[in-house]
Amino acid sequence: MSLKKDEKVDILLLGSGGREHALLVKLAESPHAGKLWVAPGNGGMYQLAQKVDLDPCSGEQVAEFAKSHGIGLVVVGPEAPLVAGVADYVRAAGIPVFGPSGAAAQMEGSKEFAKKVMTRAAVPTAAYKSFTDEAACADYVRELGGPCVVKADGLAGGKGVVVAQSTEEALAGVHDCFNGAFGEAGNTVVIEEMLEGPECSLLALSDGKTLVPLATAQDHKRALDGDRGPNTGGMGVYSPVPILLDGELDQMIQIEQKVIDQLREDGTPYSGCLYGGFMLTKDGPKVLEFNARFGDPETQVVLPRMKADLIECFLACDDGTLDPAMVSWDDDWAVSVVLTAGGYPVKYEKGDVITGIEDADAMDGVFVYHAGTKLGDDGSVLTNGGRVLDVTAVATTFEDARNKAYEACDKIFYKGKTYRHDIGIKAIKGRERL
Ligand code: AMP
Ligand code: GLY
């Protein structure tokens, strides 16, 4: 379906993180943007879109709202509504939706499902075995007798993975999984071989057949400088990844295309954003995981660099007309630093007043995306989560983008503001690999 020149599309976007703010900004830039709605959104999103009170995981509620409000495109940000099959309800109502069906979203919803697809597609990934019985799983871990990775099968908010250096650590992880640490997500447990190397994500769009790779990005998962401290939802990110060796990007693209082809052959065609998480091993890129949606915070560095009409791209993913010519890129770099609430990810305050966002946003090439924020009664912006803001800068060199992102961070103030100071350092050091 191609849109007429002046045609407007009213859009409902589901989600409330920095990823959704970045998606909303990009959707709003399209000349086809009509009225924009968000459910539930955050403090930065209500300038561009109207808030809707509905449960984003209820397919009935989402489809009903879309039908009664003349919505021409539903965009699903997070994984939970996708795995709950929200896209199926919207499609059944005859309304275009960006995001895979519940069946195809199992690529993220079940690690075992994803592993089976990867095996059929013959793409490189860590060797694995899955278990529904704790004793059998523990026996296998003892038999391996060394480092391995223990993964809860289902959605666990990014927390269901234990990278175990020893058998004892792995056994503790197995025990936790089978004894409710991740709820039902841990009823099946996948044990994987441990892979080594730098990590790299590749986001791609697909309409079920064609794959349009977007860009590589690298997240920083640990809370503290030097990759220390507990795992988080992501503390900073950059795009593209400068340490890739010749051929690695092509290999990642081919892997994702094979998976898209396999899912179509399996009768679960995949449309939406496919997020491949890779380990760049000495034997080439191997898949760590797939996500059924845009990455957070990867989206906050990929979308500002992307030259495309996002509404046309998303509609094309839904109706099978995606074309690589719809997307192009400048030769630029983006770095994003996540500002968190002091104490995140363990214990932190909410409700502190944030100032300086406008000053940071006014800098050339800087975009401040809201994540955990809300608006106070007087219109002030308040902290409302662990990850508060994603401060992104785009520039023609990696160093400039990085310096500008940190300069922008210095303009923003709230009680307990915390962030990592070493986002991108590894990328700069790693360039000698090129
Ligand atoms: P996942 O949610 O499966 O991507 O796992 C979360 C994180 O655990 C990844 O980003 C990696 O840092 C690590 N990880 C997952 N699988 C492996 C593996 N097979 N070998 C080494 N590290 C892994
Ligand atoms: N940045 C990791 C994720 O979106 O799952």
C-alpha cells in the first residue's frame, strides 16, 4: 500500500520507554503523520501524542480503540504485548500493525522456540539443550563441568540469564529458574555453551520476506564503569559498531535473512523489527538471542541516523511491500548515555524534578529521549523510573558524538542523577582491530 501525497495516518503507539519516545519522534517527522496516540507513554511523549488509558497487553482493548478511533497504524513497542498476540487482534480487525504475530514473537517469547528455528535454518548459535526437569538439567550441567549459560525459556525482563563461570554458579542458576525466580518463564530451562567475544546487535525490518538491515549498535549492560556492577536494562549505546571486521556485517545480515526465510517456511511469517543479538566469536558472528521488537536503548541511536519515512516503512512491513530503497543512511555516528536514578537497578527514588532538558535538546545534533519520566501537575518533568533519560548525540565522528552526548548530560539536573562515564571507550580502543 503506498500512501497518497497528502494522506494522513492516525497512529496508536504502545509502550512507555526511551525506545517509544524515539519511535514517536520519528513517526511524527513523517509528512503522513496524522493524530498520534500513546498507551501509556511517558512525560516526554505527551507533547506529540495524546495519552490513551488502555491495557497495552489486551488485544481486545487495543483493537477496539483502534477501530473506534479510525487508527490507520498500530505500532507495538515492547515485547509483552507482542507475545500476548496483540498484533493478531489488530490484524483480525483489518487494521495495519507494526509487529509480529504472537506465534512469530515466540522468537523472543521462548528461547527454546528460537533455538529450534535457528537449528532448522542452520545459523550459527551456541550449542544448547533444553530441560523441563530440574534433576536432569542439573545432571547435564555437572556433566558439562565448567562454564555455561543458564537461561529461563520465557520472558524475564532481560533478567533470566546466568552466565556461569563455574558448575556451582550454574547449578544455583538452574535451582533459581526451576524454583520460581522468573515465574513461569523458568519452567523450561535452556543450557548453552558459553561464547566469547564482543557483542553486537543488528536491528532489521522485515515484511516476512524481504529483510532491510538497519544498523548495528552496542549496548552497555552493567550498571558501573568498567562493565562492573549488576546488569541493567542498558546504560548507554552507540551506532554503528566501529569494531566490526570485514565480512561480519554481511554474515549477520545473512543469518537474519535465513531466519526470516525459515519462519515463512514454517508458516509463522515474521513482520516487524527483528533484533539479532550476536557474539563476534573468532569463528564469526553467532546468535545469542533474537528479540521481536526494536531494542531499548539501541533504537535511540539507530533511528536518529536513519533516513526514512517510518510510517511508510511500517505499513510496508505489514502489507508485504518492504523495499530496501525506502531506507538510507548518512555516514554519521550516534552515542547515547542513559541518565539513571541514584541506586538503579536496586533501589531508587521517584518524583524528583528534572531541569535543563531544553538546554541539552537545543544543542546541535542532540536528542533527549524520555524513559522513566512523568509530568507533574504544574507541567514540570519528574523522574518516574530507574532509567530516566537517554541523551543521544549524532555527529560526523564517533569522538564528537561521544563528547557532545556527555556535554549534554552536564546540562541536565535532578537529585541522584547517575550515569556511566565510559560509554564508547571500548569502541575507541578497539579500532586497532580494523
Ligand atoms: P540473552 O538475553 O540471551 O541475550 O542474554 C543476555 C546476555 O547474556 C547477553 O547479552 C550476553 O552478554 C550473555 N549471554 C547470553 N548467551 C550467552 C552465551 N551463550 N555465551 C556467553 N554469554 C551469553
Ligand atoms: N538492549 C537490549 C534489549 O532491548 O533487549
